[in-house]
Amino acid sequence: MTVKVKVRLLGVFRGFSGKSEMDLKLEQATVRSVVQTIAVSLSKEARGLLMDAELNDPRPNALILLNGKEISVLNGLETEVKEGDEVMLIPVSHGG
């Protein structure tokens, strides 16, 4: 079953993608599949801003919300995404 999901991109994610929103159509969608679909559409440099290369995981670089809830209070990257859901990617600033 195909589901349509809206993705909102904030900060640098909007900058490198050139879009503030994307509509995706996915089969058996999870938050992980949404993020991976976005990542493969980006340049290698931009993909590095979203995905942690060593962990192959976006969570060190992005706060991810599903319908306004942070995914860590749900089922993490394995949270199921349903028709009409909204995924928001917010960049995390690192400092030292």
C-alpha cells in the first residue's frame, strides 16, 4: 500500500534541498524510509549534513518530528508513517 507523506525541512536542510516541503509517496513507510528517500536525493555533501556517516543515522544531526511528536517518544526510526502524516526535520547545532 502506498502512503503519501508531507516532509517539512527547516534551517540548513531547507537550504541544501532548495525546498521547505516535499511530498513523498512510499510503500510501507517508516520514519527511516522517509529519511533515506530524502538522503538519496541529495548531493553527497548535503547528505553528510543529514546523515551521520559512521552511524548511518540522521539522529545526531536532526531532530525528527512525526505529527509534532519527537520520534524518540514513539518507536524511533521504525515508527510507522501513515497516509497524510507530516515528518519534520530540524537541524541540530553542534558546538565545541
